[in-house]
Amino acid sequence: MLIGYLFAIFCAYLLGSIPTAVWIGKLFFGVDVRTQGSGNAGATNTIRVLGLKAGIPVLLIDVSKGFAAVKLAPLIFTLTGGGEATAYLSLACALAVVLGHIFPVFAGFRGGKGVATLLGVALGLFPHAALCALCVFVILLLATGYVSVGSIFAGLSFPFFVVFLFPPSNEILQYLAFFVAILLLFTHRKNMKRLLNGSESKTLYKKNNR
């Protein structure tokens, strides 16, 4: 059983380690997005640097990575004879795929901030709460113009939606909701500093965007 757990978690990490922004940027545009814009290998910076035709696929694939990890990795565990997957395994796979996105083994451990992948995890485990948090993101993005503000407050509101409005059947999974908020604060610490000193970029696109 332990081997099955470790194998499923390892698969989730490898899935998260697929550096979508880096590969799409290099293969189709000859650009490593980590060398331009914010230096982040995520959908937002890809859109800023390369435009929607690159950023939208990055966003969709990164969301899909998180969703697939919490759905397929436990399934792999069951199919390999491990028995019924537990909430602990779902939690571990969720952590693994997000850490894989942030520290991808296939891209020198320099990845993105994990927002899109966290969204995929949330949609897989807490679909209603995730949609509510997504609404918070969209409202704040439209109101402020800052992607980072929308991301931070969507993450902070997520535990509220999970715990008070849409509690999961297993209370263990509630810890994941708080992990989401803490992780988003950690990965956006530079953004928060820029917001405080007024240097955060407010526009999603570069004027010379392709």
C-alpha cells in the first residue's frame, strides 16, 4: 500500500512538473517566458509576454494538471491494487502537483506560482467553492485591474467557501483549503511588496504584445 501511495504522489508531482509556459514559449515562439516580464512561468506572464494565443493554452493545461492530479492519481492507486483511495491521498496528490508546478523537475525547478494548478485542484475537489473563489477573482480583477489582487483575495476567500458554505464530506480536505490561501500568499509575496510600493503592473498586456 505504501508503494502505491508513493507512486500516485510521484505521478502527481511529475504531472505538475510539466512546464507548460516554458515549453510552449520555447517551442512556438523561441522565448523563455522566465526571462521576460515578471519572470514567472505561468499563464499571466505568458499572456503579457506572448499574448492570448500562447497564454490561453498555458492556462487551460495548467488548470487541467491540477484537476487530473486529484482525479487520476488516486485512480492509479486503486487500479494498481492499493485499494480505495483516501482523502489523505487526495490531499497529498494536490500538494504534489502544485509543488511540481512551482518547482518543476523538467525546468530546473523554476516554475510558476501555482494559481492555475490550484484552481484545477480546487475544481476537482471543491467545485462549488472553487467557482465562488473564481467569481471573487474576476470581480477584483475587473475592479482593480490587478491580476495579483484577484488571485490573492480569491485564495483568501476559498477557505471560507469550503468551511462555511460547501464543507467536504471528509474534514481532512478542509486543511487543503487553508493550504491554498497560505501558498498563494507565499507565492505572491513579491507582488504584495510591489502593490504596497505602487510598482505592481496593472495591465495584463504589453503595448507591443503579439
